[in-house]
Amino acid sequence: MIELIEKHRSFNGFQEIYKHESNSNKCTMQFAVYQPDENIKAPVIYFLSGITCTEQNFVQKSGFQKYASKYKVAVVVPDTSPRGNTIPNDNDVKLGHGAGFYLNATQEPWSFNYNMYDYITKELPQIINGNFKFSNSNVGIFGHSMGGGGAIQCALKNKLYKSVSAFSPICSISQSKFAAKVRINYLDNEQEYINLYDPIYLIEKKERKFSQIKIDVGLEDEYLEDLYINDFEKACQKFNQKLIIGKHKGFDHGYYFIQSFIEDHIKFHISILN
Amino acid sequence: MIELIEKHRSFNGFQEIYKHESNSNKCTMQFAVYQPDENIKAPVIYFLSGITCTEQNFVQKSGFQKYASKYKVAVVVPDTSPRGNTIPNDNDVKLGHGAGFYLNATQEPWSFNYNMYDYITKELPQIINGNFKFSNSNVGIFGHSMGGGGAIQCALKNKLYKSVSAFSPICSISQSKFAAKVRINYLDNEQEYINLYDPIYLIEKKERKFSQIKIDVGLEDEYLEDLYINDFEKACQKFNQKLIIGKHKGFDHGYYFIQSFIEDHIKFHISILN
């Protein structure tokens, strides 16, 4: 059961927001769906957002709807963590609400609710397939920062996704300061579990290859050093994973960067999914 | 003296936010400026936002930067009222902070700070001319809701503006429920002052004509009846002011509507200003 809570005409389609009870996260979750005008068997791209974001940031700030409408692709944007008064949280934005990191926590008290990996890769696709008439085989995934790394790690382990790209992704869960508290609190610093969600490790493990992965990043990104994109690039070179990487002078980490390159990313996915 | 407080690369240009001390409003004000890459003598368009907005809403949500960059036009976005702990306010969003209505208040305690008409039409253009190298003659103005009406009333009285357009404008300050508290509190219900800022009255007064005025509105706009756009249309017909009006099925009052038609508005202004 999903409940429509917002619906707005946007270009030739509708930007919608839904809520539902999540089995994985054991709380009410919200997600956004853009439905283009001709959406039967439309390809679907999932967008995973960064730390602190809800399902709203990307749909309000990226301007993706113009291209989702033009190329007739559905775009699904989940929240970034379980939320609510009863859900464990922390004062640091890098842990708890808004920082689910698209993994399944193994440690209490987080493990009861923080199962974003299952939510993104299993529960949400089932909900989308059960409630919309989009294609269930032409599916891509992309994201930003925490969600850029999340998109890559989800894609490298799940055949559901045929295309993957990222804006300014956190490529090392093992090393990034962004994930320091998450490693300890969600995963008890167990390297075996950390590796499961680490884009660089997964490239080195060669579980799955894509014809190409696309990454864009701003060279004035205030978090550039902590993203480990150069290490990801080296891992891709070493293990023959083709990577199309754009390093853009002057751009920072935020949505003004995303809005400037969102058209390229939608076209990248469509070129593979169509 | 203006102080840069935010600067982000966006497409081929920069989205910037400034603050300064306003003589008109006697408080610190913020405004946004988009500078395209080639901005010497660039045309300038002012965008006036709706009730509750700051200078941030339009720059974060409309996606205008793509077209400002492409057509090499500067876009200036002021806040919608004076703000701060010492500035008179009200619990109703339609009065006080976020609801300056682009007029000069005549009644205390509002009249000391609420002088948005002078701020928009005199002080801010002087600041822009003094601090940037944009054209000081190729100037347009547009806006949304309260700011759509604001853009029209400012344009109809000031030769500074060569082009004017609006999204879902409040066309009757005399009749709209949005302006009910403003009429009483800012203007003591004096019809003479209300008329100064009333788009329909100003069309009927025939002070100034434009080769064309452009308006777009959504037919699912939740405030449609209270905008008095049909009355504005009739006034334009009666007094031979050419109006290009788009009434769009399915669209509502919000930023998803604006983002869907922002390209058309930028092109409209550029076609006149260039």
C-alpha cells in the first residue's frame, strides 16, 4: 500500500511523492516518482541522494524533470534513511537520520531500522513494479556523494541495474571521513561488512562489470580529497572497468553542480536503457 | 558596500548571493545575482518572488541558470521584504516578513522599513550598476504570484524596464485576499495608495504601454480565482495593451510550474532586450 501525498504537473509529466510502511526499515518511508507522459514500459532510473537529504532535495533542485520528460524516463528518488521520533539518531549529520549510507546495519540499536541496502535494492523496486507500469528490466541507478557511492555499490552487486553513474561519489567507505562514524556504529568496524558497500573494493573484487560507468566531479569540491575518486579511477584502470570521468573546473559539491550536468547523466542512462 | 556570501559555479556562469545595508528598508538585505560567463553589458532581468520566499527559492528551484547561461543574461533576485528581529512582523504569512508586496508602506510601524518599491525600482538597480558591469539600459523584470504582480506594477511606472512578464501574478491589489491585510496595515485602506501598486488599475490608467506583456498561469492553480488574471486580461483588451497569456492545463501555483516554463520567459525577455 502506497499513499500519494503530493502531485504536481512538471513539463510533460507529473512529479509525485508517496509514503508507505517499509518492511526493511520498519517505519514510514517517503519516495518521489517522476512519471513522464508516456510511461508504460518507460525505463526507470533510481537516484540516491547525499547526507542530510530527503526525497525532496533532488526533485526540487536538480532540474532533472525537463530531461525525464523529454526522454520519457521515470525517475524514483528514495529518502536517505529511516526517519521518525522512534528511529535511532545522532547529533552528527554523518550518522542516523539522513545518513543511511545505503547499507544494512549489523549493530544494535541501528540494525533494527537501518536496512537501506535491502530497501533500495529489493523492497523499493518491488513497490515500484507493483504500483507503476514502468519497465522492470530497463533500470538504471545514479546518485550524489553518499548516494553516488551508494549507486555504484548497489549496481556492482545487483543485475537489476543496467546502467550506473554518479555525481561526486564517496568511493571509499573504508577510508572516507564521511563514513567514520558509520563504520563504527552501523558495522562495528568489521572490514568484511565495510567491504560489502565499498565501491573501490567491489571493483577490485570484479564481481560485475559494466560496459561503462560515468562519474562527474567538481574540481572546487570542498570534499574532493575525502571522496577517493582518484583511487576509484585507478582501481577501474587496473581491473579494466571502463570509466568515463569528467573533472570540472570551478564546480563545487552542491546542487548547482548537479543541475549543470544532469542532462548528460539522463542521456547516458537512456543511451544504455533504450 | 555589498558583501559576497555565496558563490557557486552553475553552467557557464556563477550563482552568487550578496548582503548589504539597505537605505530604503533600513536593515540588512540579501539578493542573488547570476553572472553569465560573458557579462560585460549583459542584459539584466530582475525576478520578484512570491509570499514567504527569500532570494533563495527561485535560484534553487526554477532552473533558470541554464538559460541565463545560454543567452548570456544576468538575473538579479531580491528578497521579498525587510527581515530581522527588529523588523515588524505578523503571524500571518500574508503580512510582514516575506510579504513586502513591492510597495512603500504608509502606516506605522510598517512604514519605517517596508519600502520594497523604492528598494526594487531605485536602490537595487543603483547597487547593481555600481558593482557589476551589466548593461544599465537593457533591463527587464519578471516575477511569480505576489512578485508577478509586483513586476507588472513596477514595469508600468518605470522606464527602466524594457520587458515584463509574470508567472501566476496577483493582478488586483484592490481585491485579492492575498493583499487584504496589506491594504489595511501597510496602506490604511487608502484607495489612492492601493491603486499605485495595482496592475489592473495601472493598465486602465494607461501611464505606460509595452509592445507586449507575457503571463503564464496553471489552470489547476489553487489560488486561480484570487489572482484576478481574467480581469487583467480584460483591462488589457480594453486599453489595447497586447498581452500574451498562456493558460496551462494541469499545472499548479508552485515551482514545478515555473521550472516548466522558465525557458520561455527568459527567451521572451532576451528577444526584447537584445
